[in-house]
Amino acid sequence: MRPTLALVAASSLMVAATACNGQEASNAEAGNRAARGAPVESRPANNPDQRPAFEGQTRAPGVATQAAYTVSLVAEGLDHPWALQQLPSGHWLVTERSGALRLFRADGADLGAVSGVPAVHAERQGGLLDVALSPDFATDRLVYFSYAEDRADGNGTTVARARLSDDERSLSGTQVIFRAWPSYSNSMHYGSRLAFDREGRLYITLGERSDLETRPQAQDLGSHLGKIIRINADGSIPADNPYVGREGARPEIWSLGHRNVQGAALNPWTGELWAMEHGARGGDEVNIVRGGLNYGWPTIAYGMEYRGGAIGEGLTAREGLEQPVYYWDPVIAAGGAAFYDGEAFPEWEGNLLVSGLGGKHLARLVIEDNRVVGEERLLTDQNQRIRDVQVAADGSVWVVTDEDNGRLIRIAPAG
């Protein structure tokens, strides 16, 4: 039985953050450039013999938010929420892995489940996954969602779109616009984040389905597994995709060599896609994903196998394969991500917020010239698996936690 949903508006926690070495920051730039201390990650690496490819690729200096802020528990009792998306009305759509698309008011009032969601394969990592709004939502009211779908020959990641009713209570006219091929019979590594670019094209992140049997398909252009896909909003294929017209290659593919990409965010200043990828024991990655590039899995990787020992030949670099912008070892189990572009937290402007599942925190990465130069870990006192993060229209930051008693949490300036 679902736990009772609770509003806990009175449970806000005031946080007065100070810089790592006590220095004060007088403005946003100083806040981002405030004296950076020792890395926030102090645990030994799973693979201590590996070295980063360049300075700052891992264990960036610690930073701390200067402004005081509040952390409010807006709602709880959710069943492993996977994603959240704010509607123009101010309401929030929240996906639950078990298959429900929930609607909440900004004050946490539960407005119930939205009807019309297709059946999902809800097992382990499978279920109802990401949700995104059409770039033209104001006129077409289309909602896009990804999910694990049961099929005659197994299951796989599927993306569909449907119209959200004017009262926000139902979906209609559901149309599947993408199915990852091939299907496979397990319940692991589906991806799958959705992100639209400036031209309204849709990126779909996928996994290689985890097993040793399917892992090599991350390097196979004839398979969708271990890829990032780029399609038009209606499911058609952009003519300038990198593999259009290449024999044996699937034209939807944008990039290859990925393990399991569960976070994606479009950089609003550059228009480039940044993706967060799960490693094994070590090797969670942040990548800038560019068309036609190979991100290496499983040929190169940081970290080690879950069972111990090297991944493949134990290589971390090879000519022609891309290096991550940043990696974690040990992992944080990176989930959803968002660039901060809002007025509520000026010192966070341009930062990348990354959900940490295993790490049970929200990582704030300070970005300069496409490099990570500072890292802060927020919400550590919540002791919750952070699954997704979004920036609201008012600049506050909202997250959902992937737990049996999942939470909807808001971070906002104090006062």
C-alpha cells in the first residue's frame, strides 16, 4: 500500500553555508572562484593505479555555497520517483518507476495520477522513466516520456509522446516515436534521459543492458545499445545525423561507446549536450556529447569490474576514443542533471547540478571553459538517493529521491 502523502512545509531546514577556508564571497563570480579547498571526495579510489588524463579530471577542489538557503520537504510517500518536470501552470509532473505519472501542486498537494500512461516493464531498473515537455508545449501540449516496454522478444527502452489534457489529468493520442533495438531479456541499463536541443531535436540516452553478452554492442553501430540517439520531435531522423547513409549503421545514432547514461542536460549557453554515465566500481562520467564521437565503453574505462579486476584490458585511454570531462572513483551513481540558469542563486549560475544515487547527495559542479574546477555536495543530511533535479521557473531547485518512501524536495534562498 502506498504510504500516506504528507506535506511538511514546516520542516524547512535553514542552511548557512560558508566557504571551505572561511573566506567570504561578495558576488556570484567570487562565490564560484572562492578559495577552493581539498576535494570533497576523500575515500580511496577503487582503482588506485589509474591516473586521470588531465589535471582536474577527477576530485575537483571543494567549494561551498555562500548564501543561506532552506531545504523543504514538499511531499513524501512516492514510489521510487524517477523524474520530475514543471508545467507552465507551476504544477509538477513526477514519474514513478512502477508506472504512475503523478501531478503535484507547488505546495505539495497531490492532484493524483495522470491517466493514459502505457503499461511498463516495472522490474529492477525498468519502469516509467523520464518525462519532458515539447519545445512547443504552449501550442501542442505534448508530453514525451521514456519507459521500459515488454516485447515478444524481451524488453527495451521505448519513447512515446501524448497530449496532456487542458486540466492536466489525462494523456491522449499516444504515439511511440522510438524503440531501442535489439530487445533483451533482463531489467538493467535502460538509460534513459530525454533532452531537446535548441532546434527541437530530441536526444535519448540509452544503456548497453549490463550483461557481458550485450556489452560489446556499445561499439556496434548496428545496435542502439550503449548509444545516444538524436531524432526529430516526431520520431523522424535528422538529415545531418553523423551516420545517415552509412552502410550497417543505424541513422538515429548520435554517439556510441556508452555504458548507462542516466543523466542529460543541454548547456543553455553553448547548446551542447552534457551526459552523466554510470561506471562500474568507479568511473562515473560527465561527458560533452558530440555527434559521431566514440566515448570508449567498454574499450576504455576508469574504475574496475564489480567482481574485481580490470575492465577489459584495463585501458583508460586509446587514440580515437573520447575522455570524460570529469569522472568519479568511487562512484556517486550519477542520475538526472540540470544546468543552473536562474535568479535565486546567482553564485550557482552556470553550474551543473548532478543527482547522486549511491552518493546520496546533489553534486554542484563549477564549470569553467568546459572543465570542472569545483565540487560541492548538497543535501547530504537527507540521507536519500537523489534521482533527478530540475530548476523551477522561480530559480528554486527541486529534486526527487529514489526510495520506497520517495520525497519531493525544494531548495530555495532563505528569507
